[in-house]
Amino acid sequence: RLMTVLQEAYGLATAKEGNLDSSRSIDAHVMLLKPGAKLAARVPPNFPEAVGTYVADVLTTRWPRHPKLGEKLTKRRVEHLVAVFGELVDADDKRLPGERALVEEVRDTLGELELVRVTEGMIHLVEDRLLQELEKRRAQKAVDQPSVGELRQWLDDTGKKGLQPEAEDLLIRCYARATARTFLAWGKPFVVEPGKRLPDEVLLEKPELPSAAAWGKALDMAGRVFGIALPGKALHADNLKRFEAAVGAKVAELARAAEQLPGELERWANALGVAADADRLATARSAAALIAAFPSRAPVEVLQTFAPQTSAPAVAKSLATAKATLAVLSERLVFGQIENVRARPELEGAQELIDRAATALRQDEAIEALADKLRKLAEEAQRLLAPKPPPRGKVVLRRSMTAKGAQAVRAELAKLTAEVERALADAGTDVELGGEVVITAKDRT
């Protein structure tokens, strides 16, 4: 009985005679606190549904064009939707097939945001609604590089959509993708961090895209020379900026050593009588020329026209090891030991050592690592220049051995042990031992 009267009092049911005091009745049962605001609210069927009904109507009155998103725009969902939209933009016919779950998700998000429409099993790009409206607004304002803040304003200039920040950022990122724009902040490429709101100061730049042929050649050469590989190879502004940033970082890392390496190699070549056009020197010059071309030209332009003098793998190896190689080439002790041996051809093994050093200098890094080779040769040179003095006294035992197989090795060592015991018995206690025993095992890897 009381619940019935309360429903009549709040306009949820038709008042029956005698239940309410007509002198205290009111016309509107919902009052808005904002002056001048009007609400055409529906009549809820009952108390439990009243709050939900009134809240929905208030929101609809406040933001009549608010998109009815079916799913919450979580960080993961936003990234997924941006990726799907990018695939749609890259598609030749601007259509993308999808399974039912994907189509429904896109319909309730990108579809509600006026970016796509869906049919059974297919997602279609919509270019003549929101995307076109934003481009028209940009042209009207004569803005070449709109800011994120400007786009937020243009997305809802009447204030009737009530977009959440996540929805705004999703729309702005999709607009950038559709119009071949990328983000720029304070003169540098801006990397979007998932889950973080785009700063209003960030600009949307539209770089000039290279041709598909040039892009493909540049990607291929960057992979072969620098080891750079993008997650996606599609030609659009974001990928172009990622590519330029990756190449720029690699060039900055390799530049100093690559520029100095040819000069050090030439110094060694003159000392060892190696021709100036040897493969290693030609490769180093080619690598240095590649690095030197970047400050004044775009990475795609440089890489798509780059022709290695020897081979791309050789240039890649030369660049990757330039710092270590340069350190050895400029080490005075290494150069001095080998130069001293070259100045003393009468030493046994001197000419052979110099020939081996010259051969290593001629060959590309892809064939032989120069730094390791020169260090080993410098150690050999030191032994040639300062040989160990021969042992003093009478040699009571000199033995060389060869054996294959564990059993044969044990037998040979047993014979040697017996001979050593006999020699020591005759020589007494004042003896010295010199030489080496080497046992090698085959690599099982």
C-alpha cells in the first residue's frame, strides 16, 4: 500500500483518488540543478529502474550525439583498434574481412565513432563522415600541422558528443593514420605510449612519402647493412618516422668509428705493402661514404640508392666491428711489434708473419676478423723479436709425440712417463722442464 502511494507521488503510477493531497502536487518530479537546462525524461516503470532511466536521459540531453560504445576503451583495446584501422587504411579496396567477434567489436567502437561501417564478415572504411569533417575544418583554419588540442576541439566543437579522453585519442590516432600523418613534439618524432593521453601540444605532421619502390629498396638495404627491421613494412607516415629514427640512432652509434677506419687501414696498408684498392679498404670507404651521406639527405633516399663497392654483408660486418678494429689498428704496441718484425726479415718466420698480416688486411671482415688476427700476430711478433733463451746444460730428454684416440694417448703418455723416470735417474735433481703437451678434442656441438 505505501509503495503504491510513493509511486503515485513520484509520478511512476497514475494517482488514485484519495491517495494524494492535490494541493501539494508538482508538475515535474525531476529537477535539474543547472539553470536553464531542460530534460524530457521518460517515466520509469518502477523505482528500481528509475535512477538508471533518469541518468540515461540526463546524459542524452547533455550530450545528444554521444557515441554508444559497446565496450570500454581499455589500453589493450585501443591499441588493437588502431592496428585494425591501420590494416583497413592500407587495404587496396579499403575493406577488411573479419570474424564475427572482430566485426562486432569494431561496429560497437570504430563504427559508433563514424570511422567505419560493417557488413556481414566485412569492415569498410568510411571516409565521407568524421574524417572528411576534420579535413574540412583543417582546411578552413588553414592549418598544415594541426595540434592534438585543435583536433580535440574540432571533434566536438558543439559540445554535444561528450567524448572520453580515450575515445578522443583513438579518433586522433586513426585520423593521423588515415591522412598519412605522424606525431611530432618539439621538433622530434613523438612516440605514443599506450594508456597515456596525447599531449595537446603534439603536432600532426604530414611528411612526404617516398615511392613504394624506393621504400622497398631502402628497407631491404637497411636490413642488410644495419640489421634494422620494422614490425610492419607498410608505407605510411608512422612507419616512415620509425624507420628514420631507427636509422638515425644506428648512424649516430657507428659514425665516428666508420669515418676513422679507412685512414687507419690505409696507414697499415702502406706499411705492409697492401694495395689501396684491396677489398677491406674498399669496403671501409664504402661504409664511410654511406654514413657521411645521411646528414644532408633523407634515410630512404640514401639507402635506396646505396651501392656497396664490395657487398652489403661486407659493409655490415665492417660497420659492426669498426670500433673494435679501429682500437687495435691505432694501438701502438700492436703496430710497433709487427713493424719491427717487418724491419728484420732475417728473423726466422718474419716474412711469413708479415705475409699473414697483409693477407688479413686485404680480406674483408666477413672473411676474417682483423682485430683478433692482428692481436695474435702481434703476440707472435713479440716472441720472434724476443725468443726464449735456450735451456742451459745438457738436454737429457727431447720427445715429440702424436697419438689418436684416448687409449692411444694414454699409452703414449705412459711411455713418456717411463722415459722421464729413466732420464731423471741419470740426471739427478738439478733439472729443468720446458715445452708443452697439447691434447685436442673434436667439437661436439
